[in-house]
Amino acid sequence: MVIRLCFQRTWFARLLLAAAFGFFPPPGRAQVDLPATNTLSLAEAKRLAFERNWDLLAAKSGIDAAQAQLIVTKEFPNPTASLSTFKIGDRQGGTSLGNGLVERNYDSLAAVSQLIEIGGKRHDRQMAARAGVTGARAAFFDARRLLDQGVTKAYVAAVLASENARILNESAGYLRHEADLAQVKFKAGAISDADEKQIEISAEQLELQAQSAGATAVQARIAVEILLGVNQPKGNWTPAEALDQLLVTPTAGTNELRPQVARPDVIAADANLKSSLANLKLQKAMRIPDPTISVGAEHNPPGGGPPVDTINFGVSFPLPLWNLNGGQIKAADAARAQSELALEKAKAQVLADIANAASEYDEAAQRWQRYRDQTVPKSAKVRESVAFAYEKGGASLVDLLEAERTDNDVRLAAAQAQADTASATADVQAAQNVLTATELNSAN
């Protein structure tokens, strides 16, 4: 009969995996409340998103999983204890104590075996795990970078939608004022019924467009709430900032090429490459068989002579005859090649993002400046002049409606240019985002 006792701390590994993969819900995750004032600033929106966004929390759990894997690589294999008893069926094995079942001279052997890893396997495994922790931390900061960009663009879209609704309501108010004056003129016989109705129809169309813009604004605010991790998004809040307050000049990096090596996604790709290199080295080392050393003691009860107790020592290892780990080595080498390509692609993507964002910002900023300094003032002046002339009988209804429509379109386009500039600023900052070693090590 052979009895083997293996002591394994499986409960600890299960606890780490459960915490890492989200089997235990984070505390206080049930509900997210917006500020009691029912207004939300961009800074507050980012704060809530960094605390509650589901994708960011999932990325943070990846750090826990990587750290758990590092703990596993630092642990030594558990020893194996064995107890063996021989000569159980020998009826001639009586001792001075008797020849009963429990008095016979059974040989008992107790041993402890320990697997010893050689060839640097333990070091390579830990190097791969440490690179995995670095990669998980960088991936978390990259998710945070993209979330910052996404929240900013979504908030700008919500502000733009509200601004569009305001402009349309204001334009409808202008025409509603003209419609009231037209009723007076119609009663006085100065204009026809068709002209009076045409102004009312134009005002009603703008009011309907304003209602549609209001619904679009609600949808835009709901999109922001999704990024904030709100469980029941309804869009019942108002932006605390206007488009003018969201326009900032993007900060230029001291070195344009710095993000190519220090942006979080590049750091994550580099860490993945280091992990794959360490894993390739590990798989090559796996061709070296690991010995298992055993030490035991054998006890022979008194029988035909004095009792004999002996100490034994043994070494065992697998013979590398049929399996030289060739498949795993080839797979690890393929993963290494893929990681190298992914790193080069990430570096090229950084430069592409910087160039695209800079071009987008320059175009949007120039467009907004031209609308602000030239087109919007001209359009407003024309509208006011035509409206005044129409009230005095010096302009036709067609001129009035065309001036009102043009001014409305110009103000909507100017608001879009403002929003595009603010959104492009977020793209520039995201493209040039860099991560320092201190920030990288601060993620736990």
C-alpha cells in the first residue's frame, strides 16, 4: 500500500483568480450619482469616469491578474510526502511481539521528494511575469488615455447638441417676432395672407428642428453617462461649460518623437515583446529535464535479528528521448515575432496619430477663427439689416427668409467648428500622451 500526501495551496490561487477576473464585485459599485446641482463639468465627468468606467475597471483587474501570475512564478513547487509499507502478506514475518496482523515485521518507508528546476527556468518564468505586470499597467494607462479622450469628445458633443438647440430656438424666436409683426401688417393690409403664413411656417420649422436638436442633446448626454458608468442613464443633466470654455490650446511636446517610445500603448507592446522573449527562452530551457530529489527513512521491526533503520536518497528525472519541446519552442518563437511586429506597428501608429491630430486641429482652429472673426459678424449684420428693411417695407419676404436661414446655418456651422476644435484638441493630447516610470509603477 502506498500513500502519497501532496500539499497544495489551491485556495490561495483561486482567491487571486476570483479577485482578478471580477468574480467578486467591487464594493460600492451599485449606483453612480451625478452632482446634486444637476450640472456636470468636464473635470467632474473625467473624475467619475476614472472611478467608475467599466472598461477601465476591467483593465485595472488585468493588473491584479498579472500580479497574481507573478506571485505564482515566485512560489517553489510543493514537496511530495510518501509513506510505503511492504511485506503485508508475509505470514512468516512474526516478531517477538507475535505473529498477528499488527505484530509482523513490516518494512515501512517514509520519504519526501522535491522537484528542482534547473537551466534558469524559474528566472525566465519570473521575467515573463514581470513583463506581464508592466504590460498590464501600461494597458491600464492606455485605457485611461483613451477614456480621457472619449469622455472629452462625448462631453463636447453634448455641449454642441445643446448649443444647436439653443441656436435653433433663438432663430425660431427671431422669426416668431417677425411673424407677430406680419400679423399686424396683414391686418393692416400691408402684406398678403400668403406672406404672413410663410413666415409662420418658417418659424414653426425652426421650432421643430429645435425640438429634434433637444432630443439629440439628451442622447449625447446619455452617451456621456455610459462612459461614466451610470447604471440608469437618462441624460437629466446640463453641461456646466459652454463651447468657448472648452477651447484650449493643446500643449506641444518637448520632443515630437517622445510619444513613440513613451506612450502607454507602445510601453505595453514593448512589455509584451519582453514577455514573449522570456517565454521563448523558458521553452528552450524546458528541454533540460528537471531532477526530483527524494530523501527517506526505512524502518525494519525486529524479526529474525535486530531492527534495522536506514536512510535512503534518490534522484529521478524524465529522459528526453521522444519529446524535446519543439512544438512549444516554435509557438513561442512565433509569438515573439508577432510581438515585434505589434511593437513596430504601435510606434508607427503614434506618429500617424500625432500627424492626423495636428492636421485636424489646424483645420478646425482656422475654420473656427474665420467663422468667429468674419462670417458670423457679417451674417448677423445682414440678418439685422434685412429684418429692419423688411419691417420698413424695403425688403421682400424672400430676402428676409433667406437672411434668417443663412444666419441660422452660419451660427450652427460656427458652433460645429468650435466643437471640432475642442475635439481635435483632445485628439492631439491623446496622441502626444506620455507615461513616466513613476506613473507606471504607481498603478496597483
